[in-house]
Amino acid sequence: MTNLLTPQKLAPPGRRLRRERQTAEAAARTRQVADQLAETSGRPAAQLLQELQTTPAGLSYGLAQHRLERDGANVLTPTSAPRWYTQLAKAFWNPFILVLAVLVTVMYAQWLQVADEEPFDPKIVILGAMVLISVGLRFWQEYRSNSSAAALQALVTTTTAVQRLAGNGRMPTTVEIPMDGVVRGDLVKLAAGDLVPADLRLLTAKDLMISQAALSGESLPAAKADTRFPDDGQRLTRDPVEADNLALAGTSVTSGTATGVVVATGSDTYFGSMAGALTGERPETGFDTGVKKVSMLLIRFMLVMVPIVFLINGITKGDWAEAFTFAVAVAVGLTPEMLPMVVTTNLARGAVALSRRKVVVKRLNAIQNLGAMDVLCTDKTGTLTEDRIVLDSYLDIHGEPDDEVLEYAYLNSHFQTGLRNLLDQAVIDRMHEAEEVVVDARFTLVDEIPFDFARRRMSVVLRRNGADGPAGEHILITKGAVEEVLDRCGHLAGGGRRAELTDTLRREVLHTAAYHQRQGMRVLAVATRTVDEPRGTYGVEDESGLTLIGFLAFLDPPKQDAARALAALAGSGIAVKVITGDNELVAARVCADVGLDVGTVVTGAELDSLDEAQLRALTRTTTVFAKADPTQKARIVRALQADGHTVGFLGDGINDAAALRDADVGISVDTAVDIAKESADIILLEKDLMVLEQGVLRGRLTFGNTIKYLKMTASSNFGNVFSVLAASAFLPFQPMLAMQLLVQNLLYDISQLATPWDRMDRDYLRTPRTWDARGIGRFMLVLGPTSSVFDITTFLLMWHVFGANSEVHQALFQSGWFVEGLLTQTLVVHMLRTRRIPFVQSRATLPVMLMTAAVTAIGLYLPFSPLAGVLGMQALPMAYFPWLVATLGAYCLLTQGVKTWYIRRFGSWL
């Protein structure tokens, strides 16, 4: 079966060309922005401030507000819900609604020609009611859903510190404002842990390290220059990421402080220009394509059947005007006009249900794709693990536990002034809170040598206060990567002994560290030395002649419920593949701990040597991909799709944006970078696979109720038209008036309004589901004639038993078929909604039961009601009803038998 959910296969040539053009335009825009930033980087700071019409103390509040109104908010793309009138207009844009609207227009035009002689045609009112009910309900559901999604997204806000001029415009004040309120010319204050809110030209910087992985994919933070005001700028580079004196939107501060002036905001930033390549027209989803395929199938069927009905009635009855009106009613009967409403209601209910679980659905159609997903690609950090580091062990040089190693590591982490990373925090968390007071009394910080990613270590120099050593003595404590620290050591100490670090001992300690690394742990080395000549400042050159005292082994622990979540996903037919930038040893350890069959871990470097066919073959057998860059992530997703899978991707960085867009359903989290959230279809307010598993079930429920409506309506309407053709060919009068057909169709539509509130059988939810237009056509052709069998028996019953065999008695004939036809159509809701025995093994929900019961009661009442004359009906004799009960019972038995055969023959039902 064709995989209808592969966007690359679905995109028409015109859409692909538009997408390629958008990509080319975005790339040109990125180059233009890069050139502008290069010029900004090389321009003197004083000149730049003058051009931006700002001061070294910042902007006034009034000027900042004026620029905000003029330039717009500092966001990449607006995220507000569309206006109500836009949503209302879109609610009309559906082929079935358009068909009904054309029919209403034609019938109204016909009536206008005879308006002076004929009363207003009530059929126009019925058709108009069908259109308004479908459009109104669809609009209301979409409006509610969009409003709810916008409200949920508004819960997440991020602020930044800017310097503004207060009072008389001379008093600089630092205030926290939302990031979207930052404007060009603002002076932004950066500190460790801050997100860079816009493109900044740095004016001052101290020990500033910027993580630019979100832009460049480089995991190591970059040192930024201290460009003091006023200055002549730094070296000119065309790549703004490499510029020493630029801090770009989308990056973050890992250590140090800085002040910068905003030179670009929102979509004008380098980040925004890159996002432009990702925010154009999205590829069509499998949901969209599936609905279109089914719609076109039914429309083609309508175009074939309606002319046949028209010709047969015109030829046999001789009244071509009446034949046309009857054919129009048949066309309406073949139109599942409630499909847009049912689909939208299903999706909206799914969105509301997921919102209660802290999941924001940005695109309603993504819910169905979530249910169709059979492969989930995800990072391990925060998904399989707790996204925190714990200190697993502290070891001496022989690999034995040693409290002295922990104490020195704690001193290093406690006294550093930069941003403490997760490893430092893990060391601190291992000590008792009371230790902080004791340590502060014993030692005083003299200086520190900050961490950088070239040395991969950091050091602090402490002065002893005389509690446990000579007062005034300076001790240097270094902590960092094993090989880098070991290169600065001349001795090692352990078990009360100190020895020179020989080549043999070096190999032994490296072997000890490597053992723990092979266990999937991160290992740091700890070394110390006493300073011979104490002084006030120290540098990198002082990190020499160290004595290695031991190691720290860290672990990112797996989530307690990760294994259960993975088992639940596997039980739902979803394979999980881990794609991470971390090293293969750590990735393998974590995946094994949560129960994944790791097998052979494939690194990103290995992928580069494979062509697309080889990569597709590799994805079938590989579970864990390590050290993967953004391009490789997207390649893996596309390879899985090309292999026939429906792929979900869970990511939170700009490096994930391409994969998020390529995936059939992109999933991100509220803490993700803006472009990741923009590229995603679903936003998790909690990064939890159990939430995803519930979303998958909701997606399958949504799909099931939608396909249920389609199959029930298509098969029932086809059966009616088949019956109409048979009756029209032999009866001397119309088997049912056009008015009666329209009322019957309206009541049947109403009986299915509760379909979105129905349940699905549990076994149905265990398997991913995709659209299959051919399956719907087959279902219609097999099940439709089943109801026609009993329509024909009803014709014979009314003709031979009740004597309705002439035009004089046509009202009785039509009333009998109206009731039987409506009740079998309504009963089909229960017969076809499950592959099990209805009412016995599977029961519909209360809303469905009540709605179908109400329509049944109305159908039975109409021939006896005051409206009977208007509708061309008459009261049915009581003798008719035992026959009706027998007909309905036989219909249930035959339908159940055909259902059993169909499932055995084709292996599926809904």
C-alpha cells in the first residue's frame, strides 16, 4: 500500500518549485544579512551608536516605544490566531460545501423564474441549512481550538535585561522586559545563562563565552572579544558567527558578562534570515492528502451517478424538470457535507484533550499524523534521561572511592565565579549544605583561571585561612578533561604516597579513566599544587607541575518512567530511534538502561560515506545514531520516510529545525529555541514520552472516528443511489420525492454529528493508521449494496402487500421507503462503527446512542406529523411496523455476515 504520509512523495511539482524558490530567496537574504553584520562588526562603536541614534546609556522609554510600534515586535513570525472572519471564510472552502452552495444557487435561480406563480421552494431552505450547519460547526470548533492554542502558547514568556533612560532622560536604569519588546538601539546586559535576544554589537565584555551551537552546530562555546567603547572594532569577517564582537540572536551565554547594542531584531537578525528558509509553505501532510483523495473519489462517483439518475428519470417519467430536481437531491445525498465539520470537531476535541495534558497543538492536522506515526526519532537528553547530571563516584588514581577527591572537586566548583555547569552542580549537590559555611571559613578565593574549550579545564586559587594548613598558603585546584589535566601533571598522589608520573603510571591512570568512560560515564580529572610564590593574580601558565589526585565519574540518569514509556510506544507499534550529538559510549549506556536494543551505534561521520539507498537500509537495523549534526538528522528522517515510515521527530534546537519540518509530525518543547517551536507541529510543555504515547492514542482515535464517518456515509449513500436507480427504472412514479430525499439526508447527517464523541475499539488503537482512499472505495462498493437489498424488499412490500402500486398511492410508497431507509441508515452507524458485534461486544458512547435514537424517533414521527402533507407523506398502517422490525433485524444479520467476510478477505475494517 502506498504510504500516503510521505511529504516528499506528495508534493506536486508546482509546490516543490515554490518551495525551492522560497529556499533560494531565504539563502540570498541570509547572505545579505551576513554582509550587513560584517560591516557592523568592522565599524567603530562610536559611529555605530550614532547611526542607531542611541547613547552609551541606552534609549529613553518613549523612543523605545516609538521604535517598537514602527519596527514591530522582536519575533520571527507572528503566532496569533487568524481573525475570525478569515477562519469563517476558510470554513466554506471545501469541495462538498462548494457543491452544495452551487446546488443552492441553481435551485434558487430556478425558483426566481417562477417566483410570481410558485411559493418559495422549501428544498432551498433544507440545502441552506445543511451548508450553514456544517460551516457553522466547523468554524466554531476551529475558532475555539485556535484561541485555546494561542492562550497556551502565551503562557511561556522570556525576558531580558536592557538599560533604559528614566526620569528626565539622564538616569540609566536596568530593567527586565519581554524579549519581544527589544528594539534596535537598545543596550542589552548579558550574564551567564542568558539568551541573546537579538543581534548585538558588543561594547563591553568580560570573560564572555557564547554557545553558538544553535546557529553553527559547533558544540564548543566561542570566546567573544572585549570591545571597549569607543573602539575601532575588531577584525572583519564575512561570517557573523565568527566575528569576535558580535553576539547573535538564538545563542546563549555560558560564562562572563557583557553589554551590547541591538543592531537587528526579529526576522532581520541572522537567526531570522536562517529561519526564513524553514518558515515558507510547508509540505502537504498525509492527513490533507488523504482527505483530498477521498473527496475527489466521492466527487467523481457523484459526477458519474447523478447524470445516470437524471437520464433514467427523464426518460421513464417524461418530466425533465422534476428529473433534474430529483438528480440534484441525489447529488446532495451523495455529498458527505458534514465531513469538514466531523474532521474539524475530531481534531479540535483531540487538541483540547491534549491541552489538558500540557500539549499545545499548533496544527490540528498533526494530531492524525501523530496517530499514524510508526517511528519516533528523539534525542536522549531530557527524553530518556532526567536532563541532569549526578556524581556517580569520586575515585583515587587506583579507581577506589576517596573522599579527598570529592573535597577538592567541591572547592573547585564552589569558588568559581562563572556559570556553574551541570557537572559543577552535581559536585555541589553531593555535599551537605553545612559544608558551604565551613569551606568559606577555611578558604578565601584569590583568583581563578576560567574554563575554555581549548584547555578543557578550569582552576581556582585559594588561600588557606589557617584552619587546616599554614595560614596564607595558596593552593591551586584544577578540574577538567582527563588528558588535558594529565598533560599538566608531573606527579600523582594516592594512598598517602606521592610519586612521579612516569609513562607506565600514565597508562595505568588512563586505563582507570577509560574503564568508567566505557560504562557510559563522563570522567573528569582533579589535580592540585601548592603555590611556591603566592601573589594576587594567576594565569594559564600556572597550571603546570600539578599532582593528579583522582577522578570524578558522572552519569546522566535515565528517567524512571522512560522504560515504561518506550514499552508503551512499542506496544502501540512505534519504533524509537535515538539521534543524539553525544558520544556513542554515553548514548549506548543510556539506551541500554532504558531497555532499548542498542545493537551497533552508528556515528554521524559514518553516515557521510553512505548514499541514500545504503542509508535507508541502515535505518532498518540501527536504533542509536550518535554524534549526528543537523544535516545528518534530517537525512535520517528522510531515509525513514523513503522506506515507507511515518516519522515523528522530537527536538528543541535550531539544529533540529530542518528535521522537524521534514518529519511527518514535528514535536518540540516550550523551552526550545524559537525556530524549533515554529517548525514543530506540536509543543510539549513537559518533555515526556508518556505524554507522546497518549497523544498517539488520541491521534488514532481522531483518525478512527473520521474514517468511520467517511465509510458509513459513503457506503450508505451509495446504497441509496443504487436503490434509486433500481426503483426509477421500473416504478411509474418517483420512488421518493426530492424534498423527502433532502430531509432524509439532513436527518442522517444529524445522526452522525456525535461521531467525534464516539470511542474506538482497544485493538484498533494498537496499530498506526494511514489514509487509504482505495480502501474507502472498496468499502463503499461492498457494503453499499447490502442496504439496497432491503430497500428493494421494502419496494416489493409496499407494492404488493400494501398496494402502493400507482401514482395515487405514491405517498404511501414513499413514506414506507423513507422510514425504512432512514432507520437502516441510522442503524448502520452502530453496525459499521466496530468490527465486533454491535451492542453486544462493542457499544457506542452515550452521545451517539442518544443522537441516533432521537433521529430514529423523528423519522418514525414524520409520516404522522403535521409536516407530513408538506413533505408529501402519509401515515403508515400499523401492519407496516412488524415488517419494518423484521427488515431491520435481517439487515443487521446480513451486514454482520458481510462484515465478517470483508474482514477475513481484506484483513481490515475501518
